[in-house]
Amino acid sequence: MSWMAWTLPVAIFFTTIGIILVCMTAYELYSPCVERKGFLPIATTRGDRLFIGLLVSAYFHLVYVGLTDMALWLPLGISVIWLAIVLRWG
């Protein structure tokens, strides 16, 4: 695994994504979801909304890193809020 810089933030990031996926799987087994239409222009399931939220958060981080050299706490906070909004009302 020497091809990637496994720093503590990278390890925390991938561990968090793994925990989110395990929790979403357990929740799906406990309470199967149905498609619904929120503010997103398509009918989505919980998994769809999670994927869309994570994808937009990744793009937001890439833009932030490309335009500034500041710490990533601001986009992290915005991404967490965005993900919560998409999962709840998306």
C-alpha cells in the first residue's frame, strides 16, 4: 500500500465512509425504503441520496482545494450540512 499516502485524515475519511455504508445497509435491512420525490428532480431511494450527497461533497472539496490553500474545515462543515439536507429532504 505504499502507492498511497495513508495519513490519519485519509484513514479517518475512508473509515467514516465505510461506517456510513454499514449503517445504511443495516438501516435498509431493518426498514426497507421506497422511492420518493423531494427537491431533487428525480425519485430517489436512501442509497441514491447518499451517493448524490457524497458526490456533490467531493466536487465541492475539489473546487475548494483548487481555488484556495486554506484548511478543509469549512468545506467539511458545509458538506456535512449538505449531506444531511439531501438525505432528509432530497
